Amino acid sequence: GYMIRSLLCVSVIVSFFVIAGCGSVVDGTTSVMDYGTVTLPPVTPLSANFNSTVGSIPTTADTNVVTLTISNTPYPNTTTTSGYTINNIVVSYTNNPNSKFVLSDPIISSTSMISGGSVAIPMTIATPQIKNLLLTNGFSSGTPWSFYVTVSFTVVEDIGGKSVSYQNVGLATVQFI
């Protein structure tokens, strides 16, 4: 349990610094790219009083979905437009109050977005993978564990490869019971 937890924490911290090196932005912003702008509207998080029952392995998913919407607008009067690829999509569960205890749930390897288009990515909160990780890390029913749930991802311009990283966009606060 402790070894897995340590490895998870280290890998999350290392990947955070690698991605953060490219520059990071928050939701509700527009990023200037070479062939247009990329916009991430504010995400509507799940209710703050969200509880999820863990049960036992194998666990089942709750039907709680948060939708992440990303869009792009090509620059006017340009002859070249670019599509975009959204990759490195990872949902993180950070324990409250022990912020060093972080569980990662990579959800999609990548998805494409056409020039001038948008993409909506549904994300299930409290997946079976996360619940099983909780159980292997010592969770037992009767003692609730609370987590902040965020998503991080990178948007890459298909032509030229310019990228922008979004870090720790808030999705929910969940209490596992």
C-alpha cells in the first residue's frame, strides 16, 4: 500500500512539473496559439456534497459525470487553419487534508478537435479504478475519505505543434463512504 502510494505521488508530481514547464493556464481562459485561439469555458463542478459508496472489489462506477468543453477559433482572414489534439487527460483525486496522497485516473489517450470546432469530453467521477485504488490503499467503510477532483490536459496545435497545458481544473469534491 505505502509503496504504491509513494510511486503514485512521485509520478504525479514529476508529470506535473514536466507539463508545467510548457506554461499552464486555468479554466475560463483563452489561449493564443499560432493558428487561432483555444478556449476552455468555466467548468461546472459536481455538487459539493457528493458522496460515493465504495463497497468492495470489484466496485462499480457512479453515474456522476462532469463535461469538459474545449473549443477553438481560427484567426480571421488566414489561409492556413489547424486542427487540435487534446492529450494527457488525467483526472486527479487529492486527499483532503493529506494533499500528498493523490490518486490518478488517466481517462483518454487523446481526442481530436477540428479547426473552428469544439469537443465535449464527459468524465465520470468516482470510477471503479479509483474505488479499487482506494481499497488497495487501506480504505475501509465507516471512515469517510474526502478528495478534491481535478483534471489536467494538454492542447496541441496539429500544425507546428504549439501546445498549452491546463492544470488542476476543478471538477468536484467527493467523499468516499
